[in-house]
Amino acid sequence: MSALIGRTRARGVETLSLDSTDTRNALSAALVAELADALTDCGKDPDVRAVVLTHTGTTFCAGADLRDPPDPDAFVGLLRQIVELPKPVLARITGHIRAGGLGLLAACDIAAASTQATFAFTEVRIGVAPAVISLPVIPRTDPRALARYYLTGERFAPAEAVRLGLLTTTADDVDEALAPVLDGLRRSSPQALAETKQLLTARVLETFDRDAAQLTALSARLFSTAHAREGMTAFLERRDAAWVV
């Protein structure tokens, strides 16, 4: 089986690329497991100063793979692994990102996207809720601004993602925007980076400790409902769901 995660390294920065373009980098059980393994390697490697999470193709991540979804506990574990990794994790996005992909984005410490990227919490349109991804999303975003996009599934632009708190920055050239950030990380003490990251992620991890079991159960319950079956079938058949008015 071909690798689903590309890996390169330059001056202490490990780049992990979601590389399943035939599924628009959807979160399958295999992709989640492979990304988790790659992050484990990065966490243990003293030569890795920081990790950049990016993608091949025009979509960073289309959300859960509806034909081969990951176990909810495994996805929670992946999100927590990004938050807890003792190295800064940066998201680099040049395409579209939906649903569960926004959980990956929110789990990262720093996030940059090109001005061509688009965003949407599409869960409500297939009959479920953005349950598990709320663990990193809600602590890092503005609740009033987030409510609109959680409830409607509308697409929004990078500038709006910055306003929400999902993105650190947006630019026409995302690599140019990330260059000074990566330079700063390369100049920083690995010990200091790990300790500073702990300060920044403490409240996010409190949310995981408090809510992970409840939200995982909610996700499992919703995906077993008739609304979810109709929503997923409609999505795969490229038609409106029965409830659309």
C-alpha cells in the first residue's frame, strides 16, 4: 500500500504532507494511523525542531472518509497528539479544508493559509455535529463568530478564519508568510519551545480531559442515526438531503 503521508526535512523542520489526493485527503482510518505514527517519530527525534502539516492537491482535508471513517477514539488521540507534541506544529494550507480537517487545523499551534483557501464546518449538512473537533476548535475561537459557521455549514474565506481564531495569518504566498516563523523557531531553544507550548495548550488539554468521552459518544450516536444515513447518502449521491427546504 502506498504511503498516505509524505515526509521531508529541511534545517530541523519536518514537513508531513497529507497525500491521498484521490480521496481529497479525507480522514480514513489508515491516514489517521499513519499520521499518528509520523508525529510519534517527530516527537521522539531530537533533530526535529518543528513540524509543518500540509497537503498535496487542492484540498488540505475534506473531513472524515465516509467510506472508511477512523475510530472516534483514534481521531481524538490524533488531535490530542498534535496538541501535546513537545514540538510546535504548524499548519500550511493552500487549498480547501472541511469538517474534520478543521480539527487538525485547530490542534496546530500556528496556522497559515493562502488567500485561495476555503473553509467550512459541513457536519450539519450531513446530519451530524462538529463534536470531536470541538475539543481543539472551541477553546481557540471566538464563540459568537463560530456559531454562525457551526450552525449553517457556510463556506468562509481565510480572512474570516483569522477573525475566528482558526488561522494565525493568510497571504498570497503562504511560504513567504511562514518563513519568518520558521526562522524564529530554528533560533529558539528546544526546551523553551516545549515548555512554552505547554503554557499555551493547557486550556485546550483541559477541554480534552473534561469533554473527550462525552463528545466521542455524541459523535458515535449521531453517525448511527437516520439523519446521518440520509445525509451521507445524499452527499455521496451529490444531491440535496431530504430535509432541505
